[in-house]
Amino acid sequence: MLLYILTKHRPSPVYGVIFLFRYPTGEKSQETPLDGSYDYEAADDHFFAAQTIQNACGTQALLSVLLNKTDGVEIGPRLQEFKDFTGAFPADLRGEALSNSELIRDVHNSFARASPFADEAQRWATEEQDVYHFIAYTSMGGRLYELDGLKPAPISHGSCSPNEFPDKVIPVLQRRIERYPAQEIRFNLLAMVQDLRIRARELGDQDWLNQEEQKRIAWQWENALRRHNFIGFIGEMMKGVLRTKLGEGERKYQEWVEEAKTRTRTRLEERRNAAGKQNLQISSDR
């Protein structure tokens, strides 16, 4: 859908795109990428950082675009200071500096889901597990680059100006998607664009501006809900329900428990039937 939007209803400017895909855990590393070519000089001339910690590829992909667009985007003094400080570092040290940045860590954690349980066990992905990964695509120095912190260097996909980027990135993304089976649909694409409120103000479109402001209010509310720990609330609610049911008598309580078990078994059976029908449809499509 976003490929269509980039083609037909293009926001301007498009600084880059963030692509989410299922990472092939069983794939062996190769000296050359499957598409494009490594550009080791670009790793020195532009901001490129190795990913040194888990579960931060989304934040790193955003920064990979943002810190390479400082000529047209105001990133603020603290991010500019970080970019200047790491400018002469190799990719692995940039990755370490990024993971140790208090500013970046605090912003990243502000969007994390609250978890009341600490899992200190280190888990490694196996070929049977689904692991997802974010990477960035952007134009830098007149070329289209793929920026993946798990790769040794930026991957060049040919010449590309900022204005050509929305058109030229589409076939690159399509080739990437074509590596997967036809039934694989677990992809996502985010476009990094100029704040649409700026464009709305330039056009004097108050309705559009109001829509964008309402979006941000909704985003703040959603993020507040995601960060909140509801375990205590759920526990107190369950205590209240149990007190009410026990107050109705032991028989009523047992009937309530059995009814809940029956509903759970019914839902599980419906899910199994739905999954079976989906697998049957995929097999018949082949």
C-alpha cells in the first residue's frame, strides 16, 4: 500500500523509508549482498553504525536516515553533537556510542512496553523462530543506500538524487520482497517525511492541520497506555469479581468457573478451525 502512496500520492520531501521484514535466521553470511554492492567508503563519509545491541534496530534505522539528512533537517544540538562526536569513528564504535547514548536510550525506552517481569535469560533466535528486523533506505551523496546495522557497510543500489528516491526505492523493495514465498505478507514500510503540519500551514488547509494535530493527541494517548503497567489494576479487578461471585454462593461460583472453561475451549477450537482453513487455502493456491 505504501509503495502505491509513494508513487501516486507522494508526500514531499521523502527523506527515507524504514522497511520491516522477517529476518532469515538460517541464512549464511556472504561476502557480497544479494542485491546491490557494499560501499565501504560510504561508511566513512556518512553516518553508518553497526548494531551492537538487540531490539534497537527500529531506532537505529530511524537515526540512519535522520543523521544523514542534517543539511535539510534541523536535528537539534544534542543529536548534532552526537553526530559530530562519532564522525571519525568506525562503524562498530559508532554502534557502541549509539547504544551508550543516554539521550537515545531514554527516547527509545519511552516507547517501550511496560513489563512487570524481568527476563534475565539471554535468548538466541533459532531457524524455527520468527525474528523481525528494521533497515533503512535513503539517498546520500547522489546514490541510493540500504543501511542495515547487521551488515558490514552500506549497500549501494545505484545513482539516486533526493527527488528520484521515491521512484527508485520501489523496485529495490520489490526485489527484496520477491526473495520470500508468494504467501509471505509480513512486511511493513514507513516513510520518513517532513512534518505534514508544515505543508498544511503552507497551503492554508485548516482541516488538514486539525487532522494532523488530532493524530498527535491520539499518538500521545496510545503511547501512555502502552507504557502503563496494568498488572495491579487487573489484579484488583479480579479480586473484586471473585468476591462478588463467592458472595453468590459456592454453587454459583463453580458454575461461573465451568462456563469460563467452556468459552475458552470454544474459542480455541474456533481458532484451530480457522487456522486449518487458512492452511488449506494456501495449499490449494499453490
